[in-house]
Amino acid sequence: MPSTNNPADSGESGGVRSVQRAFDILSLLTEDRRTLTIREVVDETGLAKTTALRLLQTLEHMGLLWATPKGYAAGPALWRWAHLARHAWELPPETVQLMRELGARHRETVNLYVLRDVHRVCIAQQESPQPLRHVVRVGDELPLWAGASSKVLLKDAPETLLARVARSSPYGQAHVARLREWIDEAIHDGYAVSHGEREPGLSAVAVPVTSGSKATVAALSLSGPTVRFTDDRVQEFAADLRKVAKRMSERGFDHPLT
């Protein structure tokens, strides 16, 4: 019987798989782990040693990794990508100043998120000065199935995306109904609130930042310990967030996804 496998399809699939594996290896590097040994790559990716070594050597050849006596470190070619990303996602000074002033007034962490697939990505942050605070890193991806910012960002989401977000949640497909309720409530109120939905003890208030066509392009939020997010404070946060988001929108908020 002739094979039903298309060689071209197999080659394409294999190529995509190799790219995914290469990025899986790069993702193992963190601020706390600056180098990788072959053994660490094999243990944490499950790749065969020969495959791991081949990918490491390819990444080194491309300049994405650098071989050192202690293992493989981030390579110089990443500087170019980091430089491009920094300039592509750099916010206008006025937007940064608005976030800084908002954080100073309320002493809670200010974050700006955009939508990416079934995640929200933090593209800017003004960290709270208080010892007990909520902090994520710029570039972090958080799930869309919970959180004030998610409720704002999902306003115009198609049903197919809501279904995928629900499937990625701990609650399964049935979570779609709850997502719709949250979205409708955020549209009605003009802001969204969350208390302990993703992490116990963490609260947030978020509002939409819109484009010239009034489409939601980002979510501006204040977040911190639930104990400080009383009903009165939530109302205060929401009012100020809406004013700041309005100014951002009027000045023409821009980022690579708009």
C-alpha cells in the first residue's frame, strides 16, 4: 500500500518541530540561570543527547548561544533582537509619565497589558513602592481566563477565542459562560475588578485603552494585595484609571499590535 505521508508535509512538520525545540532550549535561560549544560538541556526538555547537542551547536553557530567553560550562555546575536524589541515596544514618554504619576498617587503597581492569543502580555510596568506588592516582569505572559485586565481585553473577542481561553483554564469549556458574564459586566461598568481569581490575595482593577476606532488595544491596571483593595479604594482606582486611559487614548496609544 502506498504511503499516505506527504514528504513535503513531513519536512515542514519536522522543521517546525526543530524550531520549537530550539526555542524551548533558549527559554531555559533565565536571570537566575545564565548558562546551560548539555545534561540540563537533556533532562529538562526530554530530548535525546544527540538531538540536544545538534540544536545547541546550531544555536551557537547562529550566535544565539555562546559556548563557555561553564556551559552555553546567551549569544551576542540576541543583542540585535533585544535592541529591535526594545525600540518596537518602547512607549511614548508621555505614556510612561502618566503611568508613573498614577503609581505615585495610589502606591500600587501599574501595568499595561496587550492581547496575544490566549495570553495577556505585560508591555510596561510602574512598580509599587510598598514592601507588599504585586510585580510581574515586562514581557511576562499571563493567562486570559481570569484577572481584571483579561475581562477588559476580551471585550471584542470572537467565540472561538473565548472557547480556547476556557479550555486553557482549570475550569474547562464551561468557563465560557463565566467569561461572557465578566466581559458584559466590564462593558457595563467601564472597568473590571478581580479578587483572588488567579492568585489568592491578589486584586486588580483594569480599564480599556482604545485606538482611534474605539477598539480596545490595551488594558491599564492597578494591582496589589486584596487587603488594600476595599470597595471604596476600588472605586477611587477605577475613576483615576479611566481618566488616565482616556488621556492615553486621546494622545494616540500605539504598540506593534495596533
